Amino acid sequence: MKITAIRAYQVDLPLKEGRYSWSNGNFVEVFDATVVEVQTDAGITGWGECCPLGSAYLPAYALGVRSGLAEIAPKVIGLDPRDLGQLNRHMDAVLRGHPYVKAAIDVACWDILGKATGLPVYQLLGGKARDDIALYRAISQIEPSAMAANVAGYRDEGYTKFQLKVGADADSDIARIRLCAAEMRPGDILVADANTGWTMHEAARVVNAVRDIDVYIEQPCPTYEECLTTRRRTALPFILDENIGNTRDLMRGIADGAMDVINLKISKVGGLTKARALRDLCMDAGIPMTIEDTWGGDIVTATIAHLAQSTPEEFGFSATDFNSYGTKDIATGAPKRVKGMMRASDAPGLGITPILSALGAPVLSV
């Protein structure tokens, strides 16, 4: 089997709540997603999706996805999409860095492999390890009391894990954490995610001020070294996200005892092939994961579900159902949230069928 053509589609994904805000005043109102179609000479087509969280979150942006695809797509024509290790080594050789550009191609090839074998992707990633995947709800950064008021509505949708977007000034963030903690019920989990928004002195103030609260502290500062310093100042459970981009980062964090949990974002690390490697290393080291991505629609949500479905529950800290945040469907067959849970499709591959009318005309054809 050989790759014969690659197409890319640009899709706007508006938000139900109008705006998603996080640290340092950053926000997005309409997400810019790129859907990738990989065609083969066997008549099997695979689909992937990449949707950066704007351009101020990671070294990634929507136009960069499509520019990178124009560079790399011609160089994977003729490869066997089922040889995922060779495919990824080749992509890394012909385009240095830019893992997010390669992610949707990698995911589309997993979709092809599943269809070719008649198996859902979760079976190829290790088999079904659990039936239901518990989801978290991100609470967009607004005034502290309004964030706390939103908890009840999200709980009515079935969520019991809540990720507060903090990373503003220390005083308002302390208020956000305390007010939202007061809304928690037994069994709920509260995470304060600063998304690199604090300086070390702000992080020190916050973790000291909330030391009596049952809350996880996530990615307080921009650099690994700053986060490690903050980690050593607090007994609160600690999550790293932006600083974990590959197996080298992860091994360093494990050796330093830098975190209790990581956020494993599939496109950030380059796709399912590399995400599986990080997932397996985390399990060997006893590190649970939130399995997710930067953002996306139905195809990203399906991809998350397959990796999460193949991850044992004790290592699956949480996952994300991004397609429930938006107003636009781009594929049928994608997981849908039910009482705060989702499941991957049992159909071959990712189990999704793109809605071609929602994708529009391709913006890239190779």
C-alpha cells in the first residue's frame, strides 16, 4: 500500500460560549482547524486533524500547519502508511522540528492502518483498557466569582473534574482557586492551570496561599526550571504540560521528580505514534496522564478517545471532549459526552466519517 495523495482543509470552529480565555490575557473565539486527508492506492483513505490553541500558547499556529503540510506532504507520497515508525522517521528527516505539522498525517495513517486491518485504533494502541473515559471541563478565565458560578452548570453536564484557567495576577488567582474549591463536592477534582502565566514569585505566593486546599497546580511558569523550583516549594500535587514535548523532556521530569501527572497533547508531540511512546513511558514510571490535544473538533476528539481507551484507568487522569465546546460538526461517528464520559468507536480506524460539506474545498492538494 502506498500514499498517493494528501489534501488539507481549513475549517473554522466557533465556540458555544463565545470565547475561551487563559493566562496573560490570551483568548480565542473561533478556532482554526486543519483537516488532513491521506489517500492510498488501495482505495483506503485516512483522516487527521490539527488545531493549535491560537498562536500564543505553543510554538504552533494554524497557518503554520498548512505551510508545513505544503512542505512535507510531497515528501511522504509513495510511502506505506502502515509503516508508522518509518513514516515518522522520514518526516523527522525531511522536516526538522515542527511536530504539530506532522501530527495529522500520522493520525490519518493510524486511521488507514485500522481500516486496513478491520480494527479500531484503540486495539492497535494496546487494546481496550477501560469502557468509559472520564472527562474534565476547562473553565475559561473570567472574574473569580463567575468562574465559581459556572461549576454547577458544568457538573449538571456530568463533569466531576474541573480545570480552572488561572495565570493572571496572584491575588485574583488565589480568589479563583478558593471560590471554586468551595463549590467542590466529594469525589470532585480541582486543577489550577496557569498555562505558564506566573513568574516564580507569583507562583510562590499562590501555592503558599492555597496550601490548605485540595487542588492540583498545573504548569505555573514558562520554563521547566521555574516549574521545578515551584514544585519543590509545595506539597500540592503537580502537573506539567507545556514543558513536556518529547520523551527526553519526560525522562528528565521523571528523573527530577518534577511532576505527579502530565498533560499529553497528541499534536504537540507529533501524533499518535509519539504520544503512544510517551504514554507507555509514563505508565512504566507510574505517571498518570490527561490525554488530550491543543484543541479541535470531531476528528481530534476521536483521536483522543482511542488513545485514552487503550490507557488503563489508573493512568488515565482525565481526557477532553473538545467537540462539545464547539458549534460545528465536521464528522459523524465521533465520541459524544454522556454524563461526563465518552467512548471511542468500535468501528475500524478512528470510526469517523468526515462531513464533506462542512470541510469545503481543499486548500492544499498534493
